[in-house]
Amino acid sequence: MDSKPTKRIAIVDAGNNPEFLEAVLGFISERYTVQYTKDYDADYVFHSCFGYDVLKYSGVRIFATGENISPDFNISDYALAFDPIQFGDRYLRLPLLKLYPEAYAALRAPRPNAEEVMSSKTGFCAYVMSNTKNSALERIQIFDAISAYKPVASGGKWRNNVGGPVEDKIAFQSAYKFVLAIENDSSPGYLTEKFAQAAESNAVPIYWGDPSISQQLNPKAFINCHDFENTDALIDHVRQIDQDDEAYTVMLHQPWFVNNIEPKEWSDNTYVGFLCRILDQPHARAFRRNQSRWGLKYEKRYFEMAFRPFQQSLNLLKKALRNK
């Protein structure tokens, strides 16, 4: 018989990827039985940034996102996002790479034999990118600059030059010495799966994105584009490492984490503890958002902005149909 406490939880505003929020809930799957519901009186509402349906729900709201979006604590009681901020018991930073178990495990694991890895590398540099919508120009600039030194194998939909999009990103990248790990934006704390997937490929990542990445990840194990004044200096360094097998092998020996210690804030226990503190306290005491008159006015304004245009359009349509 299952003796775990049951929690009534709604998942909303997740776009086409509710699995993301389910992955967040995976941290507490051994502690609770989750009863998913669509009822507006769900006790807890896990929501993301793809809509405003969360405003219809009265329960405790927990925001989580894989996008470079800051939480609105007037709407959400708690949040897990990228920003490197502190906000009492209401916030915890969640780099997206934590939700890619196999890739993150590569960061934790001992590095494989560097000489064997070196001998398995048959290509120079790989890149897998498909989505260029609202993408940083640095993605193209870095790709073009490195390609001017040596051609970069592009295995995504963007500028594909390997005969079509690859089916297995990790297998594809594993044949190359370097992997471009370039975020679609640069912001402190914004760290996605791209770096971890380069690590999983046993390649040296050439990284651009989170300018604070070296606080947690060992700068001796990768090439950080933020360390260079311009792309010419970056390419000079890439050329140096590429043409010096000993220097490249030294990088392959390096642990991924600073001092070879997983950051405490990234440990599974940290996320379990954060979520359990929300769910274990009496439900009425778990609310943190402003529920005073001014807080409710703020929320009402957002609700009207989100839903009134739709209602007005619906009313106009109904009126047009009546007049036919």
C-alpha cells in the first residue's frame, strides 16, 4: 500500500512541453503521489511562461522555466529559473542542464581515459543548431569565424552540411574534438543543456552564453568565448589547442566542476529540499504572493490583459453571426 502523501497538482502554461514541468516534479516523485488535475482549485499549480492560465487557479503557484525569463513574484508564490538571485524561501536557480539526466551525469562522472578519447576523434568541430528564431547574432559570428579557420560540421537544420539533420546528437558530436555550445542569449545564470551535451560527447566545449559559467564549471576544461576580446583572439586560441595534441589532451584530463566538486546548489537534494519545504508545510501557510487588495488588483490587471481581448473578439463574432 502506497503510504506517500498525495498532492493535487495542476500543470499549466507549459506550451508544447508539459514534460518540462513533469521533470521538475521528478525531483519529488519518491516523496509524494502526484494527482494531476485540471480543476481550478488544485492545491498546487506548476506553471511556465507560455500563457496566463495560471491566473485562473487559486492554489499555491510554482513557476519553472527553461527559457531566459525572470519570474514574476506578484503572480507566483515560488519559482525555479535561471536568474542568480536570492529571494528568501521563494526562489531557487535551476539551470536547464539539470533536467537532462544523461548529460548531467557526464559532468558528475570521472573523465574517461584522455588518450583513448583523443584517438576516437576523427573531426575538428561539430555544431547542432536548428532554431534560429530570436537567436543571438553571436551564434552566427562564432560559427563563421571558426569555420574560416577549419570547416565546422553542422548537423542541425541550420546550415546543414552533413547530408541532413543528424538523428543522434551525442553520437554525432562524439567524433569531433570540439563542440560549439552556444546559447540563444547571454545572461548571467542562463545555462542550458548545450554545455552538458558537449561534455557527454567527450569533446572540448567552445561555449558562449552564461558569462558567469566559470563559477561552477572548470574553465580549464573548456574554451569560454567570454574570455576573449574578439573573435580573432578566440580563433587564435582554438588554433593553438587544435594544433597541440598535448594541450588538447590536458583539457580532456580536467574535471568538469570547479575543484572537481559538484556545486551544492546543483545537487538533487537541494531541489528536493526546496520543493518539499513548499509541499510539507500546511497548505494555507504556503502562499507567498501578495494577496492584499493591491496584489489582487495587480493580478486582475494581468488577467484582463490576457483574456479580455479574446472575450471582446468572441463577442464581436457572436454579434456578427446574429446580424446575418
